Amino acid sequence: MPIVVNLDVMMARRKMSLNELSEKVDLTLSNLSILKTGKAKAIRFSTLESICKVLNCQPADILEYVEE
């Protein structure tokens, strides 16, 4: 898939665990895990906004387009 999810990289830079991010974003641990592993088919802008707010980053820090 040409869209790469770098959520784990941003979490590591912010020294934040999946559990902590899940609580702060108010998203279930399983849904956040699906997003983190790149298995998600879609993401709501409101969810992306919440993640960016908590991690103090831009959407491009989390999502990356890579040509195949």
C-alpha cells in the first residue's frame, strides 16, 4: 500500500505508549493498534486531528505517501 503510517515513530519521539495515546485520544486500544500497524483502511479527520494535537505534530508526520 502506498500510504505508510508512521504513528509508531511519532509515539517513540514523544515517548508515549499506545495505552497513553489511546486514553488521551479517546480511541479504543484495538482501533489505535490497527492504525499503528498500517492495517486501517481509513481514518477520520477528527481522529487524525486528535492524534496530531496529542502528539504535537502535523498529519504529514504520521501519514506518508510512498510510490510502489
